[in-house]
Amino acid sequence: MQGCTKTIMAQRTQCDSGSHGNRRNSMNISIIGLGLLGGSFALGLKAKGAAVSIIGVDSNTAHAAEALKRKLVDKIMPLEHAIAEADVVVLATPVNAILQLLPTVLDLLPPKAALMDFGSTKGQLCAVVETHPRRGQFVAMHPIAGTEYSGPEAAFATLLEGQTMIICEREKSDQAALARAEKLCHTLGMHLRYMPAAEHDLHFAYVSHLSHISSFALGLTVLDKEKNEKNIFDMAGSGFSSTVRLAKSSPQMWGPIFSQNRENVSEALAGYIAQLQQFKDAIDAQDEEQAKALMEKANDIRRILG
Amino acid sequence: MQGCTKTIMAQRTQCDSGSHGNRRNSMNISIIGLGLLGGSFALGLKAKGAAVSIIGVDSNTAHAAEALKRKLVDKIMPLEHAIAEADVVVLATPVNAILQLLPTVLDLLPPKAALMDFGSTKGQLCAVVETHPRRGQFVAMHPIAGTEYSGPEAAFATLLEGQTMIICEREKSDQAALARAEKLCHTLGMHLRYMPAAEHDLHFAYVSHLSHISSFALGLTVLDKEKNEKNIFDMAGSGFSSTVRLAKSSPQMWGPIFSQNRENVSEALAGYIAQLQQFKDAIDAQDEEQAKALMEKANDIRRILG
């Protein structure tokens, strides 16, 4: 860590007296997309006392104003200016916007700056800059943290603390960019994990994307049946709240995730529907032993989740 | 409440000097099935300082011993003795055992005693004692509380506090039995709701039974895919934990619930599978607008759950 810090400080000095031409004591971090993740990243760094100056960019002017009001960011700038001023750029928009922005931001990125993204998919995002001459300045990341809420008002300083940050295609990032990204994660108290992008997308289709669809579909099924029965929801237990919680999630965020991870998500959904059909068949056939056998197998999740 | 308390006190006096022939200052509550619900009911009453003496019955001798050790109950008795001594009998076993026990317990119940059940289904349970000459002594109940854990070690005093107790077929219970059951619920700080048994079973197929199957099936799907990948679960976010939590639930408890509520559960599952198929079709067709439209509709759950 000491070596890492020295490297970063050396880079900073070069950077301060170099491309930006003015001496600064803090690292400029430009966050594009001021929602739950981008906002929480900024708040977390400030809460840890990191010497950072946060520049915010958001195409939604109401979100930009709200982020400034809530002090998630120190100032708001247009995209090009924010990139020109940055030591680190963070793409924290929905993944469709990340896909569009990645090549453009790399084109505009100052030579010593690093670019990170926080997208929940990694395959298509890595592919779009695969052959970009500045690929090395990019670090493909996925913070495993979130809630069912979105927007700047959902951000809080401890969202990322103690959570996992997955880094994909580490070998394609320059040492300097990687070290800077890892240092910021360590400052936030995050654990780092590394994996290939394709493996990431397959696993997360199962342990995250499928959960969201299971919850959206549960919400739809129950709303469809109980449309005139607001009362019944007051009686629903904590089990229902727990399984349906993710149905509150943002369609603008999740639509593009399912699109980009289409093949894996479709395979996971097919498997899930087949398991549900097995339950239905057992119940319809009044085969309680078969239903119990399925549940006993599912109970193995105890061993794994504790 | 004052009137209700007086009635119960009057009954107690009759009861003490009547059928049992010995004067007691506390109400004898015999709980059959010393698991999460039965145990938490006992602990809750004791924590509220209720003058109750708890007699425990469990066909599982290890559970009976554990319940005694944890002071969920004051003593363990064989079923017939526990019923003979009772002012109130509570059936808190899985619903298949409740179905078998209900007529027998009513046959043996002292004339002034009340019988309550805590089953998650109500239709078949009410039907089996529909024409029993002592039907009036029975109060059909469903406490809307629980966790994914079971057994006496899962019980805790505050499980039922502030939660809802549903009472079905109120009109078929005698005033005295009903008043006694309601009084115990009020002592625990529970809210009372009343509904027909058929309505209860339909609603709970959607807001509870379906949630459990969605979670069991999610656990199976992910375990099936990730069988050699314990690591990936360390990386799963809180969303996955939330949706898969109920997959830890007891097959011995849930098997009989799905069997007794077979038609409603099957209909709910068919609806759920159809919703999932809609998502899959939209994703396969690369129709992101349709996927988003489904999610936006599901977001209505926000309005209802807050």
C-alpha cells in the first residue's frame, strides 16, 4: 500500500504541474451519473476524509441540482469540461449510457487520468473499448451494492463500505490506472475481486439479474390478482416484502442490463421457469413428497448463505 | 375491553372451581407443537407478564426437551393430559398435523376451554370440524409472523408483537372462546383481522405461499448452475439474499400448506410463470421497451408497500 500511495502521489504531482497547469492538493474525480452508486461513492470518499474534489455530470438537470444541494458533488460541469479537469472519471449511469459514453470519454480523457465504470454488466462494455488506443486507462468495475431505490436522494455514505468491488479484465488496464482505482476502493473499505468479463456476466445473471426479474414478476402477479385489495397487502408478512422488494427497482437501470446480458439472463429465466413448473407439477399431482424433496434440495442455500 | 376482561375473569372463576376442581391463579395454556410460532406465543405472553402456565406437547422429544430447557414451557405432558388440564389449547404444528388433531382435540376438550390453531391454511381446517358438536369452542387463527427458521430454538418473545392475527369464521366460534382468543392476542399487542376461510386461502396463496415457492425455485436454479462455485455466493448482493431468504424455510411445514391450498397455489404459480414468460419473451425479442413497461407496472408495488 505504501508503494501504491507513493506511485499515486508521484502521478498527482506530474498531473498537477502537467496537463491541468494549476497546482491542486486534491484529486479531481468527475462522476457521470449522480444516482445511488455515483452519489454514494462521492459521499463515501468524503466521509473517509479523502482529499478529493468531486465534479458532477448528469443529463438530468434536476438530478444535478439535487446532487449539488445534497453536497454529493462540489460542482456541476458539462461533460467535456468535467473530463478535461479529471484525474479520475467514473461512469455511474445506466449501462446503455455507459456503452455509448465509454469510447467518447476515452477519446477525451487526459493522458494521466483513469476511467472507471460501475456497470452491472461487463461483457459488452469491455468489448466496445477492446481495441481503443487508450484501453489501458480504463478499469472495468462492478460494485456489489445497491438498494431498490435510485437517484441522488437515495445515495448514502456507507453504501459501499465493506462491500465487494469486482474488477474485470484487470490485465487490460495499465498499472497506474488500476492502482488508482484499487486505492479508491480501499479508501472506501471495499474488498476487491477479479474475474473475466464473460464469467462475471454469467454469474450475475444468476445471483442478481434473475433475482430482480423474479421479484418484478412476483409484483406483477400479485398486483394483477389483488388489484382492488389494498387491504390484503397490510396483512402480507415479512416474507412477501422480502421477495418483492426488488420490484421497486428502476426500469431505466434494469432494462439495459437485461438487454446487454440477454443470453445469460434468458438461460437463467428458462431454468427458473422449469423449476417453478416442477413445483407446480408436484402440487397439481398431489405429490407432497416430491414438493418436499425439491424444498429440501433448495434448503442447501442455508449451507451457502449461512 | 373492560367488559371482555370481566367476562374472562368470570369464566376463569367458573373454570377454576369447575371442571378442574382445583383453585388456580393462572390460565393453563397447552401448546401442541413447540416450534417458532408456539414457542414465540408462549415467550411473548410470559414477557408481557400474563398469568399463564404453559404446558407443552411435542411428538418430537428433542424439541420438547429443548422447549423446557429454554423455558418456552413450564412443563411437558402427554397430549391427553395436556388437553384435560387446559383452559386454552393452541395447535401450532404443521397444518397436516393440525388437520388430524383438530377433531380429536375437540372431542377431548374440557367444556369451558377454547381451542385455537395457528395454521397458515384455513379452508380444510375449518371444514374438518364444520359439523363437530363442539365447533363453537374452536377459533381458527393465522398469525402473520414468522421467519425462515423453525424449531424451539428459533422462538423469540417479540415475534408476534405488533403483527396481525387473522381470525376466520368468527361467527362459528362461541362468544366465550372468541373473547378468550382475542384477549390473548391483545395481550401480545397483536392486531385482529377477520375474514372468511376461503378468502384467506386465496389471498395467502398470492401474498405468502407464492413468495415461498418463488424463493425455493430461485434457490434451486442458482444452486443448480453454481454447484461448484461457492465463491460466487460471497459476491452476491443483498438483493439475492433478500429474494432467496425464504428458500431456507422448512419443507415439513410448507409441504402440507401447499397441499391443503393446492388449487389456489397452483393458480398463483400459473400466473407467476406466465409473467416470467412475458419477461423472457421480451428479452429474447430484444424488446427493451416491453421489458421496461412490465417493470414500470411492477413498480406499482411501491405505492402499496411504501
